[in-house]
Amino acid sequence: MKVGGRFQMRVCRKRRFEGECLKEHLSPPPTLRAAGGRRSANMYLQYYINENGDKVYTTKKESPLGLPTQSAHPARFSPDDMYSRQRFLLKKRFGLLPIQQSPLNEVKSQQSPKHNRPPTKPTKTASSFPLLSQSLTTQQSSRPETHHTDQLSNAFSMATRNLGGFLVLILAIAICEAASVFQPISDSHRSAASELFTATDGSFGSLEEAYEALRSFEILGIDKKSDIRAATCQSVVDKLGSSTSAPKDLFYALKVNSILKCKVNDKIFEGIAARLNAIANTASSLLDFYHSIGSLVLIKDQSSEVDVLLADAGGIFHSIKSLSQSDGRWRFSSDNPESSTYAAGLALEALSGVVSLASSEIDQSKIGTLKSDILKLFDSVEKYDDGAIYFDEKVVDLREHQSPLSTTASVVRGLTAFAAVTSGNIKVPGDKILGLAKFFLGIGIPGNAKDFFNQLDSLASLESNEVAIPLILSLPATVLSLTRKDQLQVKVNTVLGSSAPPLTVKLVRALSSGSKVASTIESQELKFDKESESHFLDVPKSVDVGNYIFVFEVVLHDSEDEKVYATGGSTQVQIFVTGVIKIENAEIVVLDSDVGSIETQKKLDLAGENSLALSANHLQKLRLSFQLTTPFGNAFKPHQVFLKLRHETKVEHIFVVGNSGKKFEIILDFLGLVEKFYYLSGSYDIQLTVGDAVMENSFFRAIGHIDLDLPEAPEKASRPPTPAIDPYSKYGPKAEISHIFRVPEKRPSQELSLIFLGLVFLPLIGFLVGLLRLGVNLKNFPTSAIPATFGILFHVGIAAVLFLYVLFWLKLDLFTTLKWLGLLGVFLLFVGHRILSHQASTSAKLKSA
């Protein structure tokens, strides 16, 4: 499925696994993030990701506000994109799939009073990770809870199987759930354009597709005109020269010609202009107005010798304006009562063409009314939490229904075209123009050519418009390392990556994840580097390891630039500051349960290798403690701290290590754990996991082993569960199959074999000797042509049968031999019958004579 189908795509991210529909949010990357939702009940196109990571699409009619999870907007996520599949498979590989939301949380989400806005983007919480979720719910308990080989244990086992991938995955997922960082168009779009727009034999399927490809290449600075010029120009000339071409075909032929500059005679332009003038004067539908007037504007730009001015521009303006509605939307025709936001963009483009083609000035009151309609249209805009805004159709069963991406692109083209031909500013706030730019940039790279063109063409329209040119603040990196002493780098460009006017970037404040009020730094101004056109700032000393919300402000130097550019005020960006965490005072102790005296005490080096050998019984306790501090000496609380005991029978037990301040400590009372340990005595491997997205030295460390002496299990005690089967084991190497063949029977001696061979050939030798003694009689062989031929064929057939016997002895199997013998038998039967008939006839004649 692709964006922009019959029904508006409302992607409800669900996952079906083992018969359940898990509704926890599976967050997309920042550039594809969405917070969709509508106020009315509509038809939605949903998908869930099955256990193989494939998307399965379904339709559902309900209100998105009734969904227990966040809805993703189609324009912010391309179904052709492989990111969700890859990210799902990564989570599945390491056991980090989302856990199912509790019914209580679902009820709360459905009863939320804020129904007038789309759901907000979920923050980075533990619910995205089963291990982390368990950590946050258990650490508040004064006594650690145990978890044996259940779903948590299986997830932990798979997650810790590969430490490098586990830690990288945690960091990647945490960063993906950060605040959106919008990036201007880059080389990745150029690579995608070459893949999405592919010509066949030097041409595209239609002139519309050819224009979309050429326009996209033109915006991206890719020169591919020479590859398709010959075939495409021929199609343009044929379409323009045909008297039966529809206005839409003429429109796209002229669009292509505006880029390729094909050789078209002015007489052809004159004939087309006359036809289009007649259509514009008699048209009743918005599309006829759009194509005919748009074509006349293109002819005006391509040929100065052709008269394309509209004699009755005021009447045409009024005819188009009569299709408008009070809320700023438009109808496609007077016969169609449904209003459309997409049609509003087409109407604005058509009206801008009427203004530019008018032989006399249009009444300014009509222009003023149209500007008011534009402001009304912006009142119905949809908004994301990151400031991105978009337009959407309100009626889903409309014939001309378009996706939010194409609808927003239509409005942007119409707005910028109308602003270019009218005097006076259209009072659309700059933050809304910037929000439109963020919407298109937030899509990333669309998965189909149509959406890709709409994105680029809209951004090109915003790049140079008369309303406000948006400036995009972007960060090449949102992860800063205190160990490497990284600098904060900020760039400010236009949407297509052009240089911005002279300006200053200020870091207004930085809010830590634990505090949304107090700022950790004072306002600072970033230094500008002319060579890289970037703004730099050393990480303030007050910023410790953690994640922060940095608030930036862009200030233009020239007051006149404030009338041309839109900066959007302050911009919030989530920054991750990483560093090496100090691990101190680590020890493991075996205590007596009664008096609490120390039985065994061992120091640990959690930064290095440990191989401890401990022993305990069910009347003793095990205590593990250590301290974690940041490079600045502050207490550090990682997301994941687990202690795992693994029995020699592969039964695992996972415990969450609690903390108080800098100190992490866990005490295992084996007397209370004997049932959970299934009374299994023996050796247990001890493993400690400490991990966090901002902890550069996260680790999964084997500490050693402990020999537990537990009492015998009573009769009614539960038995250890069957070890979980690794689902990926079926893809591993299979066991080697060894087969012993039957011992061959003892063969006879060579002398006996030779004697038997001689006896086999003895009848043949006797037959040959008999022929030599008797002689060969050829007197009765027929002399006439036809009987002689049958006689020769009969003897050749007998020789073939004898030769087949030889082949059977040497090579052929029985069934093959019988098949050929049957064919030769039929042949011999036929020719033998004919030759014997001839011989009988000859013998009868001799006797009668």
C-alpha cells in the first residue's frame, strides 16, 4: 500500500505475536515520527507487524482517540520504508519487544480529557523495554523480587547474548525516541531520486511522470536531461500537435517542455492558446480551470510571440471564486457539494494564473477576500507536538480524496504562487510556514515517486516565496561525549540546504530529564565558523552525563531579514550527553542468616575480569553492592541493573538490583528462595548487567560462580521448567547424519567367473561355426527393389535387437531395454511380415508353374 490511496491511511502500530495484539507503541525514527489522530470517526488503514517482521494491512472504522496507543500519520511514515521491519527484527533478536499495556492504562488513555488534540509523542520510558519496565516497577520495593525462567528471563537471555549489539541497540532506540531534529535536503535524497525515477528506453510511462522526475532532478541539481530528451521531446511534440489532446495532457506536456526546451513551433502554441482560452471561458469544473489557465501561463513563459491574455479575466476569477466555501476550502465543481482542502490549493494556483494573465487589473477587493479565505484555511490546520503542521481532508469518502502529503503540497503550491503575483503581504504567521517546512522534512525520504515529488516541489516552493522563507535549525549530532570532549554543533539553513543570512544562535537553557523547570546552564551564544558555516559551543561544565532538552533561539542580525525569513522563535532539541561511569567499592559477601556475620567477603573489579568461587547453603544470604558515579562525582542511576544466577541445568533467575543514592545493593536470602530455585543444588554462574544509553562503559560481566547446598525437594514441589528453545536454532547447522551401508556379499573367485563367461559365449560360438559349415544361401533373397528393401530392413532390425542386448549387458536398465525392444519388435513385425509375404507369394508362383 502507498500513501494517498482511496482511504486515508491512519497507521495504528500494532503487533500480532503468538495470538495476541500487543498495542504498546513501537516508536519510528525521528524523521518518521507521527502523532496522528482526527476528531471524527473515519475509515483507517491499519497495519500490524507479525512475528516475521512483515506488515499486514487491515481497515478499521473508529475514532483514533479511542485507540489505546498513539496513531501514526501516513504522511509521516512511508509503508515502503524498511525501518520498522529492521527495527522490529532487532528488538525481536535481543528480546526487547514492547510489553502489552495493562487494561487500567488503556482505560485511562481512552478517558483522557484532552480530546481536542492528537495524542502527544510518548516520552522515552521503560515501557519500551520489558527489562527496563521490570526494573522501574521492582526497584521501589524494599525487597528484590525474583523472576525465574519466564518471559522476562528469556528476553534477558537473548538480550545479553551479544553485549555489543545489546548496548548499541539501547542507545539507538533511546535516541530514536528523542525530540525531532529536522535536517534539510541532503545527498540521501539525490540517491533516492535516482532509484525512484527510472526511465524505460529513455522515457517514462506518461508525461506527468516525466515532469515529476525532471522537476525532482532539477531541484536536486541532478542533470539527466540528455538521457531522456529525445524520446520525451517526441512525446511532447506529438501531444501538443494533436487536436484531440485533453487539457491535462497539454498541461503536463508544457510542464515538461519548460524544462527540456523542446523545439516547438510558435504556430502550435497559437493553436493551443486559442483552444485553452475557449476552455477557460466555458469551464465549469475546477480541474478544467486549473489545467487550461496553468497551460496558458506556461505558454506565456515559453513563447513571447503568442497572445495568451484573458479578455474576461474578472469573469473567470469570479467563476472560480464561486466554488469556494466559507471555511477556506473549495469544491471541484458546482455539481459536487463536497468541499476539499486539496481543491483549495488548485484554486489558488488557478487564480494566481488568472491574475498574471489578466489584460486589466483584477479588483483588489476580490484579492483581499481571497487573502481572508487563505487565513481561514489555516485555521483548520493539523499540528504535531514538534511544531510541524499539515492539511488534511475532512471527508474520507470524497471522490477526489488525497493523502495529507499531497493535500499539504497542493496548498503550499497555491499559497506561494498566489503570493508571487499579488501585491501586499499575506498575513500568514511565520511559525506556520516553518511548521509546513518541518512537516515535509519530517517525512524523511518517501517510499514512492509521487510523494517524493510532492515533498521536493513543496520545499522548493517554500525555498523562495513571498510570504516567509523558513530557516531550519539542525544538529549533525545529538549525542555528545564528555570523554571525547565533543562540541555542540548547530547549523541553520534553508529547507534545501542553502546558506542562511547573518544570524546568531543562542543556547537559551538546558533542562535535564529529571527537571522541567530549573535550567542547568545560563544563556550562551554559539560561536560561528565561516568555513563550515556552523555554530559551535563547548559543552558547559554544569552539564553532566544524562539526557537534556536544549532550547535554542535564532536571532537575525538585519531587521529587514525578519520580514523575509521565519525562524520560529525557540527550538527544543533532545541531547544525550554520554560519559564513562566510575564503578567503586564493589564487593560480594556471603552472610549468615541468623546473626548477619560475614562468612565470605570478596572484592570485585567490575571494570576487569573476575572469577570468584563461593559456596553457601539455604540458611545463608548473598549480598552484592557497588557504587556508580558520573565524571563529576554525582550519583548515577542506569536504566538497567540486573543480577542473574544461571544453574548448570540452564535454569536462570534474574534479580533487579535496587539503589539508594550512589550505592547499589541486593541481598538474596536463599531460605526464602528455595522454592523459586526449585530446590536445585549445585553450581550457579553469577552475571551482572549494568547498562544505560548514556553510559559509555555499560557492561555484562561474569563474576564467578556459587555452589548452593539446598534441601531436598518435597514431593509436591514444582519442577524446573523445560529450557526455552531458541527460535533461531532451526537456522543453525544440523547434526551430521552418518549411514552405514550393508556389507557386500562375498564375490566368487575370478576363475569361476571366467568359466561362466565362457559358457555364456559357447552357444554363440556354436552358431557361428554352424554357419561356416553350412554356408550362406542368398539365392532366395528378393531381387526387386521394394522386397529387397524390406529384406534388408528385417536383417538390420535383428542386428539392432542383438546390439540392444549388448547395451543391456553393459549399460541399460531393464525398463529402458524393454521400451526400446518393444519399438524394435513392432518394426520387425511390420517388415518381417512384408518380406515373408513376398517369399510365400514367390513360392506359390513357382509351384503353380
